[in-house]
Amino acid sequence: MSVEKGSAALYTALRAPRRHRARRRADMPLLGGVRPPLASLSVSLLVIAALVVVALGRVHTGQRPGAALEAERQIAADTAQLEREAIDAEASSIGRRVAAYMATTPSTPATPAATLKALIYGRKAVLGSALFDPITRNPLAAGGLPVLLTGADFAAMASGQGAIRPRLVASGNGCCLLYFAKVPQPPQRADTDQDRNGSPDPSRRPWLLVLAEHLPRLKAFGDGRTAAILDAAGRVLVTTAKGTESTAADSGLPVAAARAANGQGHRSDASGSILGASEGGRRTVAGWAQVASAAGPGHTDDLGLLVLTSRAAPANTASVDYWGFGLTAAGVLAGIALLLWLVLWCCVQRPLLGLLPAARRLARGAAGSGADSRAELAPPVPVSGFGEPARIGRALESLRQQLTGGSGPPAPSARRRPGCRALALVAVVLVAGWAIPMIFLLNRVDTATSVPASVVADQRARTEIAANRVWQLLAQSHTDLIEVAGSLSGRSPAAQTEVLLRALADHRQYRSLYVLGGSGDITLRVGARPLGSIIHVPGGSGINTVNTSGRIPAITAYAQVPGVNGTAPAARAVLLGEIDVSTLNSMLSRPQLGRVWLTDAGDKVLAANVGYRAFQTLPEPGLTRLVRAARDTPGTATSAVHASFTGLSVDAAAPLPQSGPTVGLPWHVVTAEGTAARQLPAVQAEHRTALAGILGITAGVVCLGWLYAMVIRPLRTLALLSERLADGDRRTVLYPVNHDEVGSLTRSLELIRQALVDGGRAGRSSLTATPSPSRSRPENARQR
């Protein structure tokens, strides 16, 4: 029996450490306890410090002006779109002219010469014109310069479905565009339109109209900029320059642009940028873009035209980087991370983990009996650390003394000392002391020096292009309206309605077309109801606004309907076309141009590419001052850098060209682009510095908040309960909430409380079982 008892005791002694280790592992969860938040805080701050070094170390100015290259690419793309819209408008106008002519042609067919003369009447841009027979390929009528179509399949072009795309052909020392249209021949008699076999007469096939015109006028926007139109091989077709400082002498740019465009494959709206030669501290920066449709098949897809813009930009010779600042900021943050880890480890983690074996030992001693219990309760509880761990240690020592027959409640003054919560608050202040200057103070962009003058000039040039796009739409709308008004003269109301319906379907920019009589009443209308009413019938033709308030601005183009012979001028009517504001809104949207507004004479918003209310003022006073400065210098655009609560923005204002229908129309296009979208080293450094500060304070608040919620707050509650238990409170039950170090301490204290309660009950029961002498004497006396 003695041997068996010795073996059992030895087995128990050997198993005890394993049980203790298993219990310790059970008290250490993966996502709870004191270790994960402290480790996460240290690791996240060190990672952010490394990111600061990497992010700011890459911000520097070298020999490649990134902002200038991107701006030049956008300017080339805007110019290419301007050219594309001009070619599309001309091709569509020719098609509409043919359709209107065929709709008004009498049943008796006109001669080819008369047909050609009617189709080109009033078109000043035509260099040469011809009507071809698709069967014989011979010209039936011609005018102006000779039109040659070498290798053209007349029959396929005349019999194919849909519009025929323009072609680029050589013309003398230059080139020109050929526009095509199919002109159906009206039948002469019903019996002559068929041959003897009853099939359609081949001789009545549509004629092929060919018009030769110059390329649309090319403009260079911005002082010192050269613009050119290239063909697919890189040959310069048209070139123009603005200012005295141009880069036309760099002959390698056109070939390089054509090679880059051909490398884009089938992409029809590709664009890019090229660095040219350096000379005298300046380097040529060029941008190229294809003159092709960006939204599906268009009239310019087969031309292979390119727009090349270039200018001389200052070469960055001095290298400016933020490597030293990044190392300093990262070093400070790494020091803060190590300091916080050391302080929290010494004041929170290490004392808390040191209390666990002492609390378990007291719980085992309180639940046991005999010599083992006295051995467990004999060693004192080590009291160390700061705040709540020290309070819990003193409470455990007092409970140990109470379990051994003594008393020793913790000192009440210890409860008023700063605890772990103050320590976490100091940690947050340290992290915020590093992060807040990074967000609001360090590497801030200076308005006067951070944005180069070339960037401001590029924004002004792009704003001028946007103003020209709006003018081009209004001018084309006005020209088309004059043609429609001319076709209304001398027609019946039913025929006029048919003409207006066809014009409304062909011109998507109009929301309604209506005719005003001499008294100002609407005599004929197609489309939506007009947004405004005209009090006085306008004279002549042009563009104006009808209303000055309301939900939608009413912008109209108007033209006089020619009167027939003998008609009094007062009886003549005016045709008005109300332009859809959504069309203007879409014209103002361009990549990286920022917010764009179209304002009227009173600086009220008529259209924009962002949300707006009709006839509202510009959102910032600086924009209004910029428009007024542009108005003080007629015909010129202005630009400036403005600072707001959202950061710096490059703003510009450009008036509409004062020609055609917009003469005397004081409208402006206003743009505002934030510097965040530009590749400026100072702006990049500011944003990356602020981002590092935001990440740092976020990581600090999250990790310290995690530590407070999972450790410090439960530890404060447990410290209070342990002190109450040491002071004699045996009624409050201690419930372990989390499966971590604090939960393990709570379970041990609850076992101690239960042992104290059981010990108190045993003492009271022994006192009740033994009667006291003072109570027995009166009974004996009464018995006597």
C-alpha cells in the first residue's frame, strides 16, 4: 500500500505542471487579453514608420516634369476633340443639307448642275465640289477646284447603307478633307423608273456628292505653344503657334507621336505625351491625341489624324526630395512605438501576468485544507506595477492574510492614484503629438511657390479650349437654325411642321423649336414646352437667354424666317430653338479639368459639370473675382491659385470667343481643379505626410481603445471589487466576463470569496452549537 501511495503522489506531482500549463494556455485567447493590443500597437506604428520612409522618399523632382507631361497630354486631347467635333458637325451638316434639299425638290428632277449649285449655296468653306455618276464614275457637275477620287469604289459608296466617312486626300502642296453624301434622284415618271424586265432602272441610282474642304481651323492655346495636325505617317498637315516661344523646330516629335499612336492598336481615342530635346535650361514637352470618335464609330475614325501640341517647359535641374524628412518622422514614430510598448509592458502586461499565479495559488489554498492549504497561503503576494495591478495585488495580500487569520485591507489612499486609464490617455497624447503636426502643420503647400506658373497657364489654356467648344456648339446651332428658318419661308403650316420635326430629330441639342409671330405669340411649336416667354420679338439672329430664374435656364438660338415677296417686315416670324442644358453640361465635362461652370453676364451659373442650381452664384468668392477680372480685360482668360478649406485649387476663367452669334454675349467658362490631381512634388509630399498622420492616429486610437475596452476597463472594475472583497464585502458575486487574464483573476477571486463565505458560515454554526454561559444562567435561576 505504501508503494502504491508513493507512486500516486509522484504521478500527481508530475501531472501538476502540465495541468497548470494547460490552464494557463486556456486563459490566453488569441484575440483577447493584454498581449494582442500591445503587440498590434507596436507593430502598426512601426509599419507606418516604414511606410513614411518609402512614401516620402519617392517624392522628388527629377529631370522628368510629370505634371507638365500630363497637362500637355490633356491639352492635346482637348484640342483633338475640338477638331473632331468640327469635322463631325460639318459632315452632319452636309447630310442634313442633302436631306432638306430632297424634301423640297419638286417632282420634276433638276439637272446635276442645278442640284450641285443648290447644295453648296452659302457654304463658304468649299474648295471644290462635284456630282459623280456611280456607274460611269464620271463627274456630272463640278465647281471650284478639281475633285479627284483615285481608287474609290463609287458604286459601293453610293449603294452602301448609312453615311460615308470623310477621306483625307492630297491637294497641291497640302491636303484637304473630302465629304460625301448620297443624293437620290427624284423619279421623272412612274413608267420610266423601271426597265423592260420590271426591275429598277440602274440609271436612276443616287448621285454621289463630293465636297473638298480645308481641315478645320486649328488654334494653339497658351503662350509659347505650337499645335499641329499630323497624318498617320507623322507628316505635318497644318501647324500653328501662339506667342514667340514655340517648339516647331523639334522635327523628331511628329514621327515619335505617330509611332506612339500606331502602337495603341485599334484604340480610337488614344493620347500620350513625349519629352523632346533640351536647350538652354528648357525642355520640350509634347502631347498627342488621335482625332477619332471616343464613343463608338464616328466620321473621323478612318482619317488617321493626330493632334500634336508642344511647348518649352523649364527643365528641373535641382533635385528636391523629402528623404531626410521621412527618416526623421519615421524615427520619431518608431521611438514612440518602442517607448509605449516598454511602458505598457512594464506597467500593465508584466504586473497583470504576475498576478495570475498568485491568485490561482490563493484560490487553491482557500479551497484546500491541511498542510497543503497552509503551504499555498504562506508565501506573500508580490505587489508590483502601477495602478490597478498594484491595487489588485494589495487586495490579494489582504485576502491572504484574512485567510490565514490576520487582517490587512489595502490603503484607501491608493485608490486615488493615477491608474492604467491615465497611462492609456498619455499614450494617445504621444501618438497625437506626432500625428497632428503631420496632418496640419508639416510639409504644407505654399500658395505662392508650390504651384508652378506653367501649371496655372495650362489650366488657363484648357479653360480656353472649353470655352471654344461651347462657342462651337452655339455657333453650329445658330447656323443650322438659320438653314431651318430659310426652309420655312413660303410653306404651309403642315409643311413647316414637317420641317421642324425633321430638324428636331436631326439636332439633338434642341429640346424644342417654335415660331413666334409678329405679335410675340407662338404660332407653331414642336418638342417640349418652352421654359421661358419672350416679351419682345428679337430682330436679326443670335443666342440669348429667355429666363433669369427658375429650375432650368432657357438658352435659345433665334433666326428670322425670310419673308416671301410682298410680305411686310412686321409680319415676318422668328424661329427659336431652345438648347437643352444637358447638352451644355456634357460639353463642359473633361478629364482632370475639375469643376466647370458656364456663367452669364451677371455671373450666374447656366450650366456645369457638377451639381448646381440654376442661376446660382459661383460657389466660392474667389471664382467670382476671377470672372470679373476676365471681364475687365475683354477677350483674354485669367487664372490664379486659390486656397480653401479643401486645399489649393488652380482656377481659370475664359470668355466665349466674340465672333458669330456670341458677339456681345458676356458669357464665361470657369474651371477649378484641385492640386491633389496633379503630380506636383510639394502637393504629393503634403498629402502623403497628412495620410501618414491620419494612419498613425487611427492606429493609436484603435489599438489603445482595444486595450482600454478589453483590459483596462475590466481591470478597473476588478480592482474595485477586489478591494471591496478585502474590506469585508462577501455578498457581491464576481462573474468572469472574458476568457483572458482579467477573467482568470475574477475566477480566482470568486473562489476566494466563496471560501471566505464558507469559513464564515462554519464559524457561525460552531458558535450556535455551543451555548454561552451568560445565556444559561438566567434559565438556571428561573428553574430554581
